[in-house]
Amino acid sequence: MEEQLNYEEWFFQSDYDLETAYHMFQSGRDIYCVFMCHLSLEKALKGLFVRRLNQFPPKLHDLMYFVEKLELEPKDAHIDFLMWLNRMGVTTRYPEDLRNMIKLFSREDTNNIYQETKTIQQWIMQQ
């Protein structure tokens, strides 16, 4: 598949991944919900990267790289969340001990992560 400079495709995929995060939450797959939240924000940031810089984004998973490269100024609470989710993106992708990781997230925690992701995704797409 040929890579294209199409920010709308990145935003579409971000929405799709956020919807997948919701379904993972609904089915009790909290770790995958968190992972899909990371992926959704990563794709939203890559879409903004394409829209603003007219360049194909690097194949990185680091949310903060894109926030800095795009010179975004999220609220402090959003920065803290993005930094946390950045770490969780790797941890949920490659858990060392899945049984223990499953215990990390309560239903309330996972719902809060999903809701915060939704808020930040909308903010990114409005930039």
C-alpha cells in the first residue's frame, strides 16, 4: 500500500481505534482498551502532523514527540495524562506479566482513561 499525505485517513483511523477502545472496555478487556486509547491519540497526532506540516509522520509511537514537534500546548493535566499513556502504550503492548497487569486497571480507572482520551482526541482534531 502506497503511503499518502491524507490527514483525514489518520483521523478516521483515530476514530475507529477510539470506538474499538470503547468495545474493549465494554467487553472487560481493559488492557486492550488502554492500548487502543494510545493508538487513537497517536493516529490523531499523526493526522495533525500531516495536516500542519504536509509531511508523512515518522513511524514512532511516542505521543510526546508529536506534541512537541507540533508545538501543541495542552493543559497541564493533559500533558500528565499523555506522558502516562505514553508509558502505558508500551506496557500494554508487551506486558511482562499479563495476570498482574489485568489487576492494575479497575473498571472506573479504565472508563476515566477512555473518557480522557476522547477529550484529548477531540482537542487534537480541533487544532
